[in-house]
Amino acid sequence: MLKLHDFECPVCNFEKEELIDAPPNLVNIHCPKCRAVMRHVVLGGKAHTFKPFWHEHLGHHPVYIDSWSRYRKELEKTNSANVLAT
């Protein structure tokens, strides 16, 4: 079964997601920018599934959402908290 793994280049900080079948410590993923061997990044829980983004429809100006808690707070400000499942 393929699993999604996150990798980061220690040289140029390039980040990459990779679907692989083997354990990450047995796979040498090379950075497409500088060809250095990338390291496996271990993220836990919701942090792994959350990607920061700009939300353009929460107010008059775009709002940068960098975590689930920030997203929930911004939704509560606009009385849209029921949109996000608890």
C-alpha cells in the first residue's frame, strides 16, 4: 500500500511529498533542485493534514490561515463556525 511521506532538503529547504511503498529510511529521495539526499519529515496528527493558505472570503481582505485553531477563530468571527466540523 502506498503512503504519503513528506521530505525536506537539508541544503536548500525544498519540500516534497512522495507516495512510496518502502519504509522512508530505506529510500533515498534526491532533491530536484540541488540533488542532495532529502530527509524524511515526521509530522503528527492534524499538523500533517493541514496546509497553510490565504482565505479570500472571510472578510474584506484575504486572511492567512496557518493552523486549524486560527481557521476556527476566523470562522467564529464571521459566525461561520458551523462550517468547520468539530
